[in-house]
Amino acid sequence: MTLSTTRILVLAAGLAAVLSFSGCATVEPWQRGRLAHRAMTFDADPGMVSYMTHWQEAREGSSGGFGVQSGGCGCK
């Protein structure tokens, strides 16, 4: 390998390492309150989302798969 090829490989490996470690973060217990705030949800109308989720669960005869980890037995 030439010097430029080696340099490119080292830079690519360094960039991959930096990008893989940049997503790691430790959230302290006192910081979780801000992350769990209602403003942090993606939906504009949580009441409508709750209603539509209930309607879909009743129609399909199953629950789960939407923010809640549970089985398909209908129990939460």
C-alpha cells in the first residue's frame, strides 16, 4: 500500500470511531424528567393518539407494538 492509501484508511477508521462514540450518552436520573416531558412527544394531539390506539387494539383483538411492550393477549 502506498502512503496515501494508508492515510485514507487511518482517517476513515478514525472518523468511524468518532461517529460511533458520539451517540453514547449517560442520562442521570434527575435529567430524565426533562426527557419525559409532554413537549418531547412527536404527536401533536396525544388524546387522539390514545383514542386511535385503543380503537385499533379493539379492532385487531391485540395490543402492544405502539410504545408499550406487551404480548398480543390483550393484557398490559
